[in-house]
Amino acid sequence: MSSTLVETQFHAVLSASDDALADAIDLGASLLAASAADWPDVSRAVLVLYERTADGCRRRGWEPADVVRAVTRDLGERHGPIAADLVAAQARSYAGTGRRWSAQVRELNATTPWWSTDDAYLTELGAREGLDRFGTAARVLELLRSIARLPAIEPLTAATFREPAQTRPATGEERQLGRVRALLAKAESTEYPEEAEALTAKAQELMTRHRIDEALLGVGADAAHTPGACRIGVDNPYEGAKALLLDAVADANGCQAIWSSSLGFSTVVGFDSDLDAVELLYTSLLVQATAAMNRAGSHLHDSGRARRTKTFRQSFLIAYADRIRERLTAAEEEAVADANAASDNRLLPALAAREVAVKESTERMFPTRTTHRLRGRDADGWRHGKAAADRADLGTRDRLERGDRAGEPSRG
């Protein structure tokens, strides 16, 4: 029976040691692909296994985007679309919970299966990927092993960490996010640093104003206003510096970011609209930082050495994140001070209550977290990264003094 064959070969691959894995996949793929007449039955059995494997991931805390990200990190880009197929198979019987889950499924184009019938899935997958039956079966077995071996992680929608009561943004919030996205898209595309600075500053101003308004509206509200969480991918290379940048953006927007280095993501804890702001701003700043780093690296070092070394780029991004933290913090403090004065001192207690709620939620999820310090080792990279962050100034009126940070590398 094909279902038994699929199960047997899957478990053989799953239990194989790293040394024996290639042989186990070759044997399993050969047996699954041996008969063209049985291929439709194998296809149906694979999809049943997809659903069960995806459900196991969900119970272990993994959301759709996390699964695809983990598979891509483990096996490479070519396995990503097949991981999305697993999400689509699961979506037929499990609708997910919350706005973020649904958004992830939509972004993966996995709301409905793309294949015509379950009998035809493997045939159509092979055609899509340019694989014969053996190659298709091998790739599916590789995928299933990778996903089944994912460890348990903290679920984002546990009973003690529930979805915000408002599961979809209000119409005004959708418009606000649309304006922010448009501003950041322009900032990423412009070749003029001053224009990018102005556009990014305006986007941050809109996000800060929305956070302040939401805090004031929440004064006296009940416990329905509860923090949530999301995971944001932190990819190689220079993932430590990128996690530092995400932490700076999260901190300035009332959230906390916990980096899971071995899993390739940070979990950001905060109120729902703040999480949207963090994801948008981090993504944009990372694009801007990468572009600035590449521009700096295209010039020659004073000694004639091209600025393309790992230490240069690592130092560039660490300095960039460090300076962005300074400027975001200064801009936030100024905006809060102005708004607090205009609200008859009601804002600071409201923001303090939100900060406590975020801190408590973070401690429940990550009771044993640790901290790390990253240092840049290339003085030239540090200088250029700091200058790039100055050009990406996010404050409308903040003018921080230029000066060295304690962690700045020396030229000696």
C-alpha cells in the first residue's frame, strides 16, 4: 500500500544518521518512484504526510513563515516553494488563528493548493521544478526530514500570550500603514541620502504618533489590550549586526526583540501596531544600510585595499545599528515629551503601563535569556557605518553631538 511505503521511507530518512542520509534518501526515492502506476497513490500519501507534519510543527510553536524560513535556511532556496506547499496542504484543514497567521499564509501564496488534484500533485510538482519522479521524491523526503526535525519553540499564541482583541487593523490604521510603507519604499529607492533621511524621518514620525495616540486611547481600558509577538527573520551574513539593528528599532518602538541565533530569527514582543511598525522600519533600514555598505565598499581603502572584507562589513553594520539606536531613542524621547505636555501628563503613565506589559510577556516567553555585546573591529567600517546612520537620521529635530561610543574600535 502506497501510504505504508511513504511512511516507511519517511521514517527511514528521518532516523538516518548524517553519514547515512544520502543513501537513505536515494533508496527511499527509488522505491517511491519505482512505479508510474502507483505515483498518484504516492502523491496522495505525501500530502497526508504534509498535513500531519505541518500540524506537528504548529503544536511545537512554528508558524507558516517560520517553517518556510527554516527550510530555506537548512536546505536552500529551491526547497522554499515546496515548504509553502506543505502550508497550503495544512490550510485545507486548519485555518490558523489571528491576523498574522492569515497574513503569512497569503504572503506564501498558500491559501489554497495550486495543484489540480491530490493524485496529480507529485507529477505537477516535478513539472514545476523540472524533476523526474526520482528527483521529486528525493526533494520531498529531504523537505519532510528537515521540517520534522524542527525543535519545539515558544508558541506566539499560547493561552498566556493571546492574540490582541482586535484581530484586524481599523481602517484608519490600514491607511496609516499604507502611508508608512509608501514613504519607506521611496526612501529605499532614492539615490539621494538627504531625501531618504527626510522620508524615513516622516515614516517614523507617523509610527510614533500612532503609538502615542494608541497609548492615550488605552488609558483606563481593560485587559483586552494585551501584547502579542511576531518573528522576524535575521539572515546570514552578519546576522549578529542585523539582530542588533532589529533590537534598536524594537526598543525605540516600545517592543523587545529576542534573537534566536541558531534558528535564524528574532522574536519581537509588543503591542500589535508596534510590531507592524518594527517590521516595516527594520526591513527598510536594513535595505538602506546594505545599499550604503555596498556604496562604501565600492571605493578603495586608503591603502588600496577594497572595502569588501568581512570585518569591514560587520563593523559597518554594528556601527550603523549603534547610531540608529541613539537617534531613534532621542527622537522618541522628544516626541513623548511634547505629547505628554499636550496631554496634561497622561501619556507617561500610559506608556509605562504598556512597557510593563511588554516586559512581563517577554519574561514569560524567555525566562532564561542572555545578553551579548558585539564589537566592530574595523575602524574604517565603523566610521562609514556611523556616517551612513547619520544620513538615515530618523529624528525630525534631534541633533545629537558627534562623538565616539565606548565600543568603537581604535586604529591601532
